[in-house]
Amino acid sequence: CLFACMCYAWSGLFIKKNAMRLNPVALSSKSLLTASVLLLPMSLTHWPAEQYWSHPSGLVWGCLLALGLMCTGFAFALYYWLLGRIGALRSMTVTFLTPLTGLLWAHLFLGETFSSDMALGGVSVLVGTYLVAIPARAKRP
């Protein structure tokens, strides 16, 4: 997990420095296509045993396509656009909100419990995100 976090932090800086001349939609498409090609062999060799002989329905493939294009693809394009506009550090603050939104959706749609510890953690995430995302104050002479 730590290595994944380090790679994610490094990638924002790398993309900001080396790939911002590309259109955010093109950059997002290339990223997702590369990831799909790299993950395809692993997904085929780890197909669930109970469904090995059956094929997923058209609805499943449609949902997978919609999730990939509309949700993930749009999110990546927006993220790359943010990188170009506000910089790597402030753009990465959206990742701070991921666990918080996951808790919110789990509570609203799955009936998961929401504790006071989670609320306190959520407030600390929001405060930290605000502190990182606000523009630097101008220095006085």
C-alpha cells in the first residue's frame, strides 16, 4: 500500500512535468488503455472458477463499459485537466476525499453504520484538504 501511494504521488509530479502538453482526454485514454492491456493477461488467468464456463451477460459488459468510460475515464480526464490548471499538489487532494465519499455512499445505499470516529476522521480529512487546496497567501514585503 505504501508503494502504491508513493507511485501515485510520483505520477502526478511526473505527468505535470512531462505530459501536460497532451489533451487531458487523450492522456486519460492512453493511461486507461495501457492499464487495460497490462491487466488483460492477469484477468484471463484469474477468471472466477464458478463462472469459468459461463460468459457474463450483456448487461454486465455494458455496466463494465459504462463504469470504465463514464466514471473512470471522466475522472481521469478531469484529474489531468486539474493538474494543468492548479498543479500536482492541489490536484492530488481529490484522493483525500475518496475514503470519505466511500463511507458516505456505503451509509446511504448499503445501510452501513456511521460512527463518531468516522465523523471525526471525515472532518480531519476535510480540514486537511482545505489547507492543502487553498491558494498560498501573498507574502507581505
